[in-house]
Amino acid sequence: MDSVLLIFWTVTAVAAVIGAVPFAISLGRCALKKQWKKVGLHFAAVLVLGPSLWALANTIRAHEYSKYLSNIFGANVTVGAAVFEYDTPRSFQGDGFSLVVYEAPESVRVQFENPDDKFTSEYPKRPLERKDWLTRSWSKAPITPENAKYIRFALSEIPPPNSGDFDVHTKAIREALSHGRAYYSFFYNEPNGNLGDIDFFIVDLEGNRVYLINQNT
């Protein structure tokens, strides 16, 4: 999901480095000739270009996130603002925890009201950065004993005080996975039988919620 943005910022940085020298030469010449209007235009170009690049990056990020969600839920997905979001600081290796809660989009509800075997066998689709992980395809709740350890691991984060509705939503997740009006799936990394990383997804039709959990250790 972040690979396209990484390419974008890398190309932008290379272009900035290549363009910095001629830009500085041009700016210096204008200043030496006291062409202050042109000097002002140089700075104005920088002031316009910066926010424009940032806006373009945000557009790319939104598009890539929507594509990522579509590959998870098997439908064209556009989400609104998160109902709840909790994200710990990440280490250099990316270790940390996140929980994002959305109201279930109509496209997701339609997909999961009556999913067929083809859908449940093909989704979710792992992104490139998860190519070495394993996948558990969409299954209907209640969660099986075999898979219970994965949700325990996913929700093993102990939040600090004043973490908002963290406990409310984790309780709702456990309740959703105990009844038959919810579905779950996950990607996981379990080298040598040691569970270390997981992306866990839940669609709760009864509660009209979508949950995305990431735990990296």
C-alpha cells in the first residue's frame, strides 16, 4: 500500500535534487540583477509547488487505501471518517499496533450478506508487502478454536489510560466473533511456528462495523 507513495516521494526527491542547482543559479542571477519580481516568482513557485505535491500525495494515498480495502473485502470500498482509530508509535522495524473502526460501507454489506464460495476462497488478497505472509480466507463467525489464538494475539495490546473507546470496541469485536452475523479473515506471519505479525479483519453485519487490526512484534 505504501510502495506507490514511496516511489512518488523518491522521484520527487530526485527531481528536487536535480533541479536545485539550476534553480539556485537562476535565483542568484535574478538577485544579482536586482530583478526582484523574478526573485519573488521563484519563491512563489516553491510555495505553490509544496502544497500541490502534498495534495497529490494525499490523493495517491486515498486511492491506494481504497484499492487495498477493495482487495480485502472484495468490493469497491470507499470509507468515510473512522468511527475510532488507535495507533501506537512504530519502531524502526514497524513494530506496533493499530485498530481502525469504520461504519460498514453499503458495498461491503451487500458483499457479505450472501457471500459465495468463490469469494470466500479468493479474498482477502495480500498486498505486495505481505507476500511472504499466510492468509486465512473469510470465514463466518463464531470464530473456531483453531483461529482463536490469532484474535487473542491481535488484541493483545494493552492501551495506556485515556485511550478513548478502545475497550468498547475490542469488547464489540469479541462479541461480533461469537455470533453468526459476522465474518473474519487475516494475514499472518508465523516464522518457525512463532506468531509475530498479523492483520486481522472483521465485518460485523449486526453492529454495522468494519474492523481492521494490525499487530507487529
